[in-house]
Amino acid sequence: SMGLILAALVATIVLTFNSWRLSAIAALVCLCSLGLSLVSLAVFGYPFGIQAFIGVIGSVGVSINAAIIILTALQADPKAMRGDIHAICEVVMSSSRHIISTTITTFGGFLPLILAGGFFWPPFAMAIAGGVLLSTIISFFLVPPLFLVAYRVLKLRGQQHVTA
């Protein structure tokens, strides 16, 4: 059943972007989120147990949202689709308000559990909050250049749009 779930997740992401390359960019953000969740646990000295494991999985699910927002906004902008670097910067800046506000509210929502959650909740909350916060930063600096690389590779091959 886990294979079926993963296949459905991959299919959903690929159908969202209509592109294997853009889906790979989103998957890379997921992998970064996984690693950054573990880093946040290690930096603050929380143990890795079942609570932290569930938090890491939750962080990956929440963290992909920033990449999806940025990539869909880039796909919707004709200048960004042509590889205009200034247009790509504008698109990312225009979508940053929504991404930053959701990241701050997510982190703020888990802060009480991190600070006063007893023994059970802090690893779970730190894995999610740390992973989401750090992967949002990664999304802003990793997704636009990778989008541009994907565009340029397709341009060299003579294709018009970033598609599968």
C-alpha cells in the first residue's frame, strides 16, 4: 500500500506541473526538507523517535507547498517561461508574501509545543517547524535557478515550454 501511496503522490505532482523536470525540482525540495528537519532536531538536541519521524514526514508534506507556489507562478508568467531572469525574480517576489506568511504562522503555531510541550511534543514540533522554516528559505534560493536551468535545457533541445 505504501507503493500505491507514493505512486499517487508522484502522479499528483507530475499532473500539477505537467512536467517531470518541475516535479523533480519539487521532489528535491522535499528531500531538502527531510534533511533540514533532521538538522533542526540535531542542533537543538531533540531525540529522534517516532514523534520526530512523524514530524519529519509532516514537514515534507508542508514544505512542498512553497515549491509548488513558486513553480506554478513561474509557469503562469510568459516572460518567466521565456527565461527572463528579471521576470523570474518578480514572480518569486510577488509570491513570497504568501509563502512567508504561511511559514511564520506554521512556525508560530508549533512554538508553544516546542517551548512547553513536555517530553512528547517538542521533537515532533521541532521537526515540522524547523523543516518548514529552513526549507522555505531553500525554496526561495533553489527553485528559481533550477527552473531557469530546466528552461535552458529545453531551449537547447528546441522545445518551447517546460513540459514532460
